Amino acid sequence: MMLNRKILFFLFFILVFKIAECSASINIATSGGWTQVIDQSYLISGPGSPLQSTYESITNATTIDVTGCQQPDEPWLINVKRIDSGWNPNFYIFVKRTSQGNMNGGLDYVLITDNTENFFFSGQGNIYSIFCQYKFTINEGINSLLIPPGTYNTTITYTLL
């Protein structure tokens, strides 16, 4: 008899921002986020089987605005990191931008690491509505059934330089 074990994961990404001293007038604003509930419906082949290993948000889960540039060619860059508060080391979170424009980088998924800023993308001038998408993966080297059910949280921080 197979035990029907309900696995429920809540992934909640709180978006925050901070402004570095790149220019006295350039600002970054973020809105949105992603919550993913992973339950028994994500089991590969029913009770007793592992969970799917990859999940993606909608393409505009987060919106970033860069404003306050005095010139249309005023350069800036954005780094990204996460700050864990109840996160499992077998979880990985990635981000990519899905918007086009006067920007470089960030079109491929970037791994968001804990407490280490990684380059995300750069651009010039004021740009509004930069859409971002997230991907969450479970380490494929472990049996996902061994991950305790629960609520797992991390905070994603975007830094403007």
C-alpha cells in the first residue's frame, strides 16, 4: 500500500531594492514577485514518485524601473543576490530579463546566490517596465521526497550601481 504523502512547498520571493552610490539621481524601483505552491500535483508519476525538478514564473513576474538619469546615455548596472530566511540548500533560483531595450546582458538565466552579488544586466538612461522571469530548480542529485514539506522563503535584492 502506497502512502499518499502530501508535499507542500511555498516559495515566496520578496523583492527589495537598494541604491548604491552610482549617481545621486539614479533610482531603481521593483514591483511584483513570485509565489509557487508545489503540492502532490507536481509529483512525476503519482504518490511515492519524486517532484518535478524545474518551475518557471510568468515572464513579467517582476518589473524594474530605472529612473532619474540626467542623460539618455548615462550608464548603470544592476546586480542581484538573495538573502535566505528559511531556504533549503538544495534549491536554486535564477532570474532573467524578458524585456528588450537599451540594455546588455540578463537575457539568459543568472543564478541568484546567497549574499553574493552577481551581475544581472546593464543599460543606459531611464528605462521603464523591465520585465523579469524566475526559474526555480531542485537539485537533481537528491530525492525530492527527502525534502521536508514546509514553507521556504528567500529575499531577492537588486542593486543599482
